[in-house]
Amino acid sequence: MVLRLPRRTRALTVLAVAAAALAPLPAASDPAPPPAAAPPLRTVSAWLPYWDQDNAYETALRHAGQLHTVSPFWYEAKPDGRVAKHFSAEEQRVIDGLHGAGIQVVPTVMEKMPRGALAALVTDPARRAAHVKNLLAVVGSRAYDGLDLDYETIAPTGDADYLKVRDGYATMVTDLCRELRALHKQCVITVSPKTAGTGRVWDYARLGAAADRLRIMAYNLHWAEGRPGPLSTPAWYDDILTRATAEVPREKLEMGLPAYGWDWAVGSPGRARHVTSQSAEVLRREVGAPYHLDPASSTPHFTYKEGGTTREVWYQDARGTAAHLPVLRRHGVDRTVLWTLGFEDPELWRTPATP
């Protein structure tokens, strides 16, 4: 992560402010005090999972000085264009607490539509316009600072339709962002990586021109239903950012960093188990596996036995992330977004932004 605050606790900050308030004013003959240093730039945003909301919320408050935006996973787009909320959505305590800590609240609208449903929605002008209207109703329903769209079922669109779907989605995003900007709200769009073999359905140039920020989910290079391996690598990041920076202004890009991993049964066709960075490390210690950082991917991994099955775990931690950050700096990208609050290695918050 790109973490820029001095290593001070919130308690020390409060004491410093209180001491300054009680200090006597300088006499007229005293020299003027030097100007106060500007606060460090916050360059980190993160998603907040509704299924672990209290833990994630407390994590955000502990690191409020480093977070500029939190996106609660609160809404889901439906095939008919409606926007439904999750059971823990719109909790006023969370909205007020994040705002009180100086963090913007930009909730995420995700979707899990059946194959082809999202494509049908974004390529029909009337349905597309109605959906934008519903999204605007969401942002106006609370004291939100904008919206984040995370529409992932669009990614596997087939050869015959992808150009039409790409254009329809980019048009919808352009229309939405224009309306949000008129309301002085942020428009944030989340996309999967574009490489030589992936991401062609995303029109990065149009999305980047319309949005305030484009978040790239730079993880799942190896995923739950595939073969074991790292979630990301520096070489993969280099490929992603070479393409992204050619189409999107660097200052609009946010590189998504993983705070999780997968636990595969070696040789089994079944889906891997999900682990967080924290639970993976607990498991590693429980099974007595040595810590090992893969030199090629800068990713921790280990194997263990469960009954007669060999299991292989790949995840990401602070050491691995620190080894990935130079790629971002090389491409001039200094903003990151974490998936997700509460999953991460606690040391990640102390990972420096520069060598």
C-alpha cells in the first residue's frame, strides 16, 4: 500500500493538539512561528465488506489518517435495473463515523447477474437510462460522497457481442459520471486488469475520461477454480500498468491490492478455500510450515497435509506488498485500493510508500 503518515498513534495526536491549545500566545516581540507543515497526502482507499462490517469499520477508524475513501459493499444491481441493498447497508453510525474521521464514503454497487443479463441492460438505451436514474437515487438517499460501480459479470462477454457491450457500458458510465459530477459527487469505476489476453470488454480510455477514479482489481492471477499460484506478481503489475497508463491519466488510477489468498487441494478439481492474510498466517503457524516468500512473485506460500491431501496456500502480506510497490512507483501511480478492510496483515499499514 502507499502509506504516508508518520508513525504516531491517535492518542499522541490528541495530546499534541490539546497541548497546543493550552500553550500561551507568543509575546508581540517574539518571532513568528514557522508555518505548519501540510498534512501528508492520503493515498489509500479500501472496500468495507458488509459480512464483517464491525471489524472492517473499526479497522478504518484505526487507520483513518491514511484512508481518503472507504467503499462499503452495500448495494447490488439487479437485471431489471433496480438497485437493492444488503442487510447491513446504510448504517448511519458507519457513515457518520467515517465522515467524522475525515474519510469519504463512496458505497459500492456490485452485481451477480446471470450470463448476458448485464449486457442486455447496458446495451438497451431506455433500460440503461432507467438504471442510471436508480443509481442517482441511491447516491441521493444518504450523505454519500459518490458511487463506485463494480460490475464484473460483463468481463466474459463473447466475441460476437463484446464491442457492443463495451460501448454500452462506457456510455452508461459516461452518463452516470456526468450526473454525479453535476451533484458534486465522485464517480468511481472498478474494472479487472487489461492485458494481452484479458480485459478487452473494458474501454479504459472512455472510462478513464468519464470517471474520477478507475480502480483496477490487480489480483486473482491465480484464482479459486484454477491451479495454485500467486495472486499477483511484479511482472503482471508491470504489464497491467503499461497498458493502463497509456489510456488513463495516472492520477486517476488506483491499483487494487489483495489482502487475502487461496488454499487449494493439490490435484483436486474443487474450488479453493478463501483465506485472509491474517487467517493464512495463523494457519501457517498452526501447521508448522516455514515462512517462504516466492522469489519470482514476491508472494508468501506454504504447503501442509490434511488427512491424505496436500494443500497449497498462496496469499499476500506486508512483505510481499512492499516488493510490489516499486512497480507502481515506476509507472507514476501512487494510489492504491485494498481488498479488503479487516483481511490485511497489520504490518501493511506501516509499509512505506518510498524505499
